[in-house]
Amino acid sequence: MILLLGGTTEGRIAAEVIDGAGKPFFYSTKGNRQVVDSVHAIRLCGAMDEAMMAQFCTEKDIRLLVDAAHPFAVQLHQTVSRVSEQLNLPVIRLERKYPPRNPDFIWCEDYEDAVRRLKNSATHRLLALSGVNTLAPLKPYWSEHACWFRILNRKDSRLLAAEQGFPAERLLFYEEDEEGEVMDRLCPDAILTKESGDSGFFSQKTEAAKVRGIAVYVVKRPKLPENFQVVYGEYGLRKKIEVLLPDFFPLHCGYTTGTCATAAAKAALQAWISKEEQEECEICLPSGEPIRLPVYSTEQTPEVVCCSVRKESGDDPDITDGCLITASLRIRDRGDDTTHVTLKGGKGVGIVTLPGLGLEVGGPAINCTPRRMITEELVRLACRHSLHLEIEVTISVENGEELARRTFNPRLGIVNGISIIGTSGIVRPFSSEAFVASIRKEIQVAKAIGCTTLVVNSGAKSERFLKNYLEQQGADFPVQAFVHYGNFIGETLKIAEQEAFPEIILGIMLGKAIKLAEGALDTHSQKVLMNKDFVVRLAQESGCSSATLRKIEQITLARELWNVLPEQESAAFFDLVVSYCYKTCQPCLQKSHLTLLLINEEGRIRGNLSIMTH
């Protein structure tokens, strides 16, 4: 059993991640104002002291604590830490993201330090954006100077201000003007805020002051207890839970080859800079979430520095699981003020021999997202150390040539090795009964919170495109309405039908759409590949010219069709693809109404969102 604490944005993220296991857990918040959309959370309200929390954890057989509370909830952090030590329970801290500390701001160790600095400055008019609970520690300042506090317009907040004797006419409420408008009206000498991170709107507050030339005082976030295991996002939280409670999730996630290659490359540059062996490496996923991967080995010679990361695929049946991905770096100083990165493929990384993959023919099969991740991490690290480098990165994969023979790579024109791939940086298992069970749980959550429309899509990229499109159409669906089918289109539709969703929106990109149109309700590449003969038949049926048919014969991937088909022929062809997709899906649905939206690589969508006008 897991005990989650904290009614914050991070608390809601944690609840969503934990809820995905389909098992009950406890979610504790100080108050009852927070709305929690969860099927499996058992809600607790009210603060717990150390004795109460220890007794609760013992009685409920709590095996893991997750602290997602506000960074300034010092008393709660200390209580969790002491209970953790007393009962020998691990603690995961889901931490916020914090921007770098701006040296132009006045950074205060605590509120006493802030009062001292304010009194010693020329600050006579202060706008405090630090919350109603900071009225007491800041009273030595505001009792002697003109000060306004911006607080939530709640009865308990107003009563607390009154108890402290703060003038009611100098209270401002967040529901009213924006920060900039308030600053323009009050003309404060300075603002005071807490280092509350991105989800605490720290940057918005400080930026509004900075552009107006207003001094910014910031109270630093308190240090976390040393026994907290810190993660910074949903994947980091899930991976840490998988490590600490291996039996909690029915399926375990993994990392893409691109993520592993990025970690290996950055670790190698860190080794070159520090001249030390690396044990782990922190990188950012494409979403911006920082994660840490263990480094398997470090080797340095005068010419080359190499680091290896062992691929972890979780429960996905990936043939690269367990193999070593190595980055070898040759580094020299540049004569200018930039850092330049060149990527090469080494042993075990495939070579591109056909067009259509979005990669240079003759070059290494390293996809766009891993290229960007590697380059950004190396440039950022070099900049941090004020270095201007020419870096040649060679990625190699243990037994990559042999592994590639068991994939479809040769048919795609990739020879002599595997591809370095990954869009999200994370491998979510797509090919097991447990994954279908997790789809069912997500759909049940959507149903339980009252969703009547289910939006199913293959993954993060198509979901992002769909959300943008639906918002433009005036549709506002909660995040729980979006469910990833991965490759299990048929199973997902059947579950949605069983759960009696009246409306289903299915977003699909062209590669999967072609497979679905031919009748494949499971589109995993290990089971089905694009059938070019079928594509040609579709083109013939839709009236494409002989010149277009010849071009189709030369394609490698279905997504090339977006560029191959001339404008005057494309509408009929893609409409035919969609109609065949509907025919394939029809046996899965008896009562649910299906809207199918075809998504191209740039996020443009073809389809008629008729459900919005029902």
C-alpha cells in the first residue's frame, strides 16, 4: 500500500501515476478543497503528526511514502522523514521544477533574513506574494512599513489575516487583477515571493516585477530531508516506484535507445571534464523531465572517452533489452565561442540506404529526437563549464548487427545494425495482456469521473496534436479522457464499448492507419508491416494516376504518402483509407459512435468531428 501526501499540482500528478496500477492507495491532503479525479485513491483529510502517521502506516501496511507536498511544508516533510526512519519505509519526493536562480534577485535564507534585508534597504512599499501563512514571520516588517499581501479569497485566509492584525484594506486577492496590473497600480519598491517553482507561478511573478524595474526578494526553498529519494516528473516517479515496489505496477516501463545513447554521450563528456569515472547521468526527456540513468562503464584514453549505458526495456518485448549502448567522444577546443556536435554511427548502428525515413541516405540510423537530445545535452554541459568544443560522437550498440536481423530494419532500408529511436524517451510496454489491462483501468477512470467521450490515440505525439485540434474546435476534455492504445486499437475499442462510452474519437497517424485499413486491429511492427501492394490497390481504387502509382512503388514508409500524392489526388486517397479503417473497426462497436481523425506528421488533421455538433 502507498501513502501519498500533498494537495498540490504534483500531488495530482502523483495520484494519476499511482492510479494507473489499478490498485488502492491512500491520498492525504491537509484540507478537503483539492479535487482528485481518481478511481483507486482512498481520500484522507487533515494533518497528521508523527505518532498519528506512524500508527496509520503500521495499521494499513504502508510500504512506501510519496511526498508531493508544497516545498515550504517543512513540518510535513520532517514528519514524513521521521516516520520513514522509524518504520524503515522508503520515501519518494516528487519535486517541482525550479528555474535557475537569477543573480539579480535578492535571495533570502528564511523570512527572518528577508525582514533584515528589507529593513536595511530603501524598500518602503512592499508587495508580498508569499501567501497568507507568511504574515506572521513577516510582521516585524509590515507593522512598520507600507505593505500589501496578495492571498486567496477564502474565509480562512481572511480570518488568519485578521488574527494577525493585518489591515484588511491592504489585502489583495488572486482572483482579481494580474500581477502586472497590481504592480502598476501600487508601484511597490519591491516584491517578496517564495522559491515555489514552475507550478507555483514563480517565473510569472518575478518576470512581471523584472520588466518594471521592481526589486525582487526571494525566500529560498527549504532543504529536503536527506532520506528523501527525489524525482521530478511522472516517469521518474513511476520508475522509482517500480524499483521500490516491483510488484505494484502490472507492467514496467523502460528507456528508449535514444535516451540511453544520450545518457552515455553526456556521461562521456562529464568524464572528460572531470577526469573521473561516471556512475550515473542526469538527462532531460523531450518533455523536459530530468531523469537519472546508471552508467555501466567509463573508459578514457588520450584520444577518446567512452561511456556505456545498459538498455532497460521494462516489460516491452524489445530485442535490445540488456544490450550496451556506448558513446565514444573525440573532443577538441574550437577557436570560436560555440560548441558543435557531430553524430556518427559505430558498430551495431544501422546505415540508412533508402529515402523516406527523414534521415540522410548513407548516414547513421539515429532519429531526429535522439539527435536533438544528444546535441542539446552536450552543448548545455559545455556551456555550463564555459567550454567551446568540437565534439564528435560515435554511437555503437552491442550485437546490433545480429539484433537487426530479427527486425524489419532491412526491409526499411536500414542495414548493418539497429536504429537509435525514441519520441518520448520512455518505452511503454505495448505487447502483453497486462498492457491491455492497464488500458482498461485508464478507460474505467475516465468513465468514473463522468467522461462521455473517450479520445484514444497511439501515444504522446498524436495526443498532443489531438489536444491542440480539439481545443481549436471548442472541445474541452479532461486529461483522463485521453487514453493511449499503443498498438491495441481493437482491444481499446472493445473495452470502450463495454464501458458504454457513447462517443469515441480515434486519432491515428498514417502508418498505423494503413495497417488498420487492411484489417490489422493490432498494429505492432512485430506482427504487421505496411503492405505496399495494398497501398497500390488503394491508390488505384481512389483514381490515382500511373505516375503516382510508380512513386508509391518507391516508398519505404507510409508517412511518405503525404508528400508523394499530388494535391488533386490526395483527398480521395486519404478518404478511402479512413473509410477502410471504419470498416475494420465496425465489428468492435455496436452502440458507441466512432469518429476517426487522420493525423499527419505536422499535426494537421483530416476528419469530420461530427460529435461536436450532436
